[in-house]
Amino acid sequence: MLRDKLGPDQVTQTLAAQDAAVQEKIQDLLGPNGVAQYQDYTKNLLSTMTAYLFSGMTTGTAEEKADKYRQLSQVMQEEVQAALASAGLPADYQVVPSLNFRNFASEAEGDQSLNLLDDIYQRVGARAGSFLSADEVAKLQEFEASAISYHRNTLTLGRTMMAPIAN
């Protein structure tokens, strides 16, 4: 797509066709129950990853840390769905920017995805004070800034590596 310099509509059409083929193969491989579990996993990937990676930065007993993990994961899931609805995106839209291949094919799509991620993290940060200490909220903000930077750099590197070599 990058080599052929496809337009946005062609990129969307190509990726939609490839996504449909992948979904069909997943259906064949996993069956209906497995597909439902897979879809739930991918839908909640951002919240699960964020809560898991951030949980090491929380304080308290093992039980308190586990509770913070559950609450952060739940708030993340709620805010992902709210942000997707607000942006008019489907509920199964992949919000992890480096796992959404449209973001590699289009810088504009990548920027939109990064802005969406930032919006989600801002919403979560605004609610996190109800179950995280002030120090943990500050650490969460640092974590979020780092995550956005990571995804921005990953998309830039990916586009650079996949870009056609000029003659």
C-alpha cells in the first residue's frame, strides 16, 4: 500500500478485504466460542495491558494491588467504549495504535489513533483519583505519556521501514 501510494479509500478497501479474510480464518480455526473469546480479548487488550503493566507501580498489599488492577482495567474498558462511541468508531476498533495496521498505511489515521488513545488516557486519569493515591495518579500520567510516545515511535519506525525505496 505504501509502495503503490494507494489513496485512503483504496487503503480502507484493501484492509477491509484482508481483515475479512483473517476473520474467516480465525472463525475456522477457533469456532464460535473461541471467536467470541478472541474478540473479547482484542477488544479489551488496551485495558488489560495498561492495568497489567501499571500494576507494578501501585502500592499496598497484594489484595489492594489486585483491587487497583481490577478497577483500572474496568475504568479503561468503560472509557475505551465511551471514546469509540464519541468518535463514531465501531466497538471493535483496535485502539492499540501499533496493532491497528491502518495506522501504518496512513499518517493521518495514525495521528487520529494516537489522539484517541490520549483522549482515553485523559478520561481514565480523571477518574483514577477515586482508587489510586495522588502519587499513583502521577505515575499513571507518566505511564500514559510513555505509552503514547512508544506507539508514536513504533508507527513512525514502521512507516519508515515499510516505505518504498526511492529510485
